[in-house]
Amino acid sequence: MIKGKLQEVRTDGTAVIVAPIDIFKFSHQKIKECYIDYIDSRPLSDRQRRMCYALMAEIADWSGETREGTKTALKLDFWQGHLESIGDKIFSLSNAPMSLVAEFQRYLINFIIENDVPTKIPLYDYVDDSKHYVYMCLIHKKCAICGKRADLHHIDAVGMGNDRNEITHLGREAISLCRVHHGEIHEAGMVEFMDKYHLSGGVEIDRTLLKIYGLKR
């Protein structure tokens, strides 16, 4: 991975980038192309950093390991899965770009959902990317509110007289809810329910969700 500087962005959608190169490699390996990755230069907010530390603390308490050891293990596991974008150095939450920290936060949320890690406050309160959170809850059939076993709930109602086995589900908006919260969303209404739990709505059903829930394509 070579870090360069963006010198010029052109109106035709191309750019001029200046980066230090290994002349020997370029001349002897006949390199003609390279990959470009974007580095988000927006400053990381204290809230994002605190959320990541809070999520790692929850995982440490659940695992019985020290918080420092858990942080190191999680960052190493994340780094191994993102070598192409991070390079050869383990990132630091003190100076990592916003986009990388957002991806790390999603990784921590996924870990908690996949491993049934209990949290002291509702998991949705830790989330910046609520769409990703709702999707992962659907993938693992967990209630997006309480984390209990859940079923798929259509945000855009199927409607009276329609057979759920016959309609096409692809592209419809959905969320996973347990029976208790399924009843609550019907009683309170979708807008009030989403506002109460700080969610931006459901997600569109894709082919992966169709397969998981055995829905008609």
C-alpha cells in the first residue's frame, strides 16, 4: 500500500495523484496499473470513538478477558480481514479515518449479534448505521429491539387478501421483530415505533434474505 496525495480532480471524473514509487519495480515488473483506495479525511468524533470502546468493553465483560486484551484481539481480527485497505499497520482509534472507524464499529456490532453478547444498554443505541444493524438482525433472525429470536416483519404491509406465499417479497422493506415488539409496532404505528427506538426504518429484502426466510423470489 502506497499513500499518495490528491493533486487535482478533473471535471471528466479523473484525478492526478502524486505518490512515492519504487522505480525498480515499475521498470522491471512492467507495472501498468494500480488500485486506488479513498481515505476519509473528516475528523473522527468523540462519540464514534466512545461507542467503539463501549462495544469492546461489552465484549470483554462477556468473554471474561481483560479490556486491553480484548481490544487488541478484536483490532487484530478486524485488521486481518481488511489488509487490502489498511495496509501492514494495525490502526489506532485516535487517528484512524472516519470511514475506517465506521467499518470497525459495524464489525463490532456484527460480532455481538453473531455471538449473542449481552449489552448493558440496548444494542440499537450503540449504532450509527441503523440500516446495517437492521440487516444483520434479519440475517441472524434476532429482534432489532431486544435481541431475542425473531421473525421477518414487513414494513410495507402485504395487505388484506394477499397470500404471503404467493407475493414477490424481493425489494419489500422489512425488519426482524420478536412477538412482543411485532405487536408493539402494530399498536404504536411504524413512525412512532421507529422514533422510539432510534431506527431509520427497515431494509429492502434481497436474495440472501429470501433464502434465509424461504420466501418467494
